[in-house]
Amino acid sequence: MTLTTRTPSALAAALRDIQSPVQGELAAVSDELWRIVSADVPLVAEVQEHLMRMKGKLFRPTLLLLASSIEAPPPRKAITFAAIIELIHLATLVHDDSVDHSALRRGMPTVNALFSHQVSVIMGDYLYLRALRELVTIGDLEAMRSITVASNEMTLGEIRQLAAFDALAFSERDYETLIRAKTASLFMAACDVGALCGAQRHRAALHRFGERLGMAFQVADDLLDYTEGQEMTGKPSGLDLKEHKVTLPLIAALREMDGGARMRVEALFAAAEPDDEAIAEVVGIVRAHGGLDYARRRADQFSREAEEALGDLPDGAARASLLESIAYVVERRW
């Protein structure tokens, strides 16, 4: 697959095309989200309304619905599973924003900023538990296993990241283990549960596709933090560096740096609150030492592996959309 860069408007149009085979089901997913999280508690209702405005492009539910419709239209339970996947995703965002003390998410105030740290933690727990309650109600143990394994992996990934004492010793292998847990695991679960709903003989292929797509997605997202400003990502550029997070562009660049360049990076990580000038300097160092180019190549490699995983799936609108989703996750304004 040849990848090119698209503008934000072109990316939005591409996503609409990807979602077109399951557009009706996606509308029903939004209704399911409201049903699952509703509670007769004023604060919950207030936070819930804010979260529903914050919910993203329903990309993971899209993957689940497309996977479930490889051979036939998605069954009704796929819509509920898609809502559960989105709820778990929302819960991770709420908790991540609380851990990171983030003020903005997708250009909107986070629950942490708009309400309080305590509300953010409890609301994240509430979303997880509502999703779990719905899984128990459905009673599909194999789907429950897939989703709870992913949730466990995401939590362990977060703990591993918090436990990393020497950030600059973080290796590429460490990074890939982390993003497989924190990001790719939920992509895998979405595609896996979709297969369970309607394409069980293609389950292994869809599981592999979800994993590779999730890896490509996270590398591309980490690249954006080095290349795009707030208008593109909804968060300030360089936020990972400001929060002392080591991602693939920096890992790759560190391997090529001389002593002077590394000292500038170490100074940034030693500063409690790095200023914009220091962040811009390190971004330039990473770019000059090939970190961005290397990360782009890895994202392209993951995308090729995702494409290969779909090789034996039957032709049709769902497979075509899954293929297009590969380009969508990596064609950012790098």
C-alpha cells in the first residue's frame, strides 16, 4: 500500500467513506452509549453529557462493526459490543487525563479540568463498570474474555510506564511492548469481538489485523506530537516531551546523538517543567538525528503487516473499508 499525506478535511472524508458500510449501526452505537451509562444521579448525568460531546470518531466501534460484517450484515449484539468498546476507550482517556493532569482533550476541557481530579477517577471507574455490567448481561464469555484481557493489558501498560525510573533508558522493545498493551490491545479486542459476532472463521486474521493497525496508529500518534500543533491534535505539540514521555522518535534519535545533543535532551528531562524553547530545541534535535524518519518507516511497516493480515478475507465493502482504515491511521500531516 502506497501511503501519502492527506489534509484534515481529506482525512475526515476518508473516515466517512470507511464508515459508510456500517453508518446505520454506528448511529445506533451512540444510542447504546447513552443507554448503558445512564443513571439517575445529577452529577453522573452532567459528566456523562460532557463525555458524550467529547467522544471521538468512533473508530474502534467502526472496526468492530466492519469485522462483524465481513460475510453478512452485523448482528444486533455487535452494536452493543461496539458501544462497550467505546466506553472502555472513554474510560482510559478519562483516567489518562487524570494521571497526566491534562487540561484539554480534543480541544475541549477534560473531566479532570472541568470537574475535579476525584470526579475524573470515579467517572473512569464508573464507565469501566458499566461496560462490565453490560458484558455480564450479554453473557458471551468468549467476547467478555477478549475485552477484559484487553482492559487488563491497558492497565498493566499504564503501570509499566509509571514504573519506568530511567526514561531515557527506554528501548524500542520496551516501547513496542508498551504500545501493544496501551493501544493495540483494544484494537485487537474490537476486531476479535467483531469476528466472534459474524466472521469467526476469520478470527485469527482479524485479530492480527487489529494488533498491527493499533501499533501503526500509536506510532503515527506519537509522531504527531513532534510535528503538529494544537489545531490538528487537540493538544499542544510537544506535550509528550513536556511530560517526560519517551516515544519512538526520541528512542530512534538517541541512538544517533553525540554527547552534546544528548546533554540537551537530558537537561529537558531533568527540568520539572520544561519551557517551550527547550521543547522546540529537542524536537529539532530529534528531527536532525533521523528520529521522525525512523518512526515513519516503522508506522509504514506496521501498516503493511496489517494489510497482509487481510489478504485471505473475502472481497466486499467491509474488507475494502478495513484496508482503507490502514491508510487513514498513518496518513497524518507529518
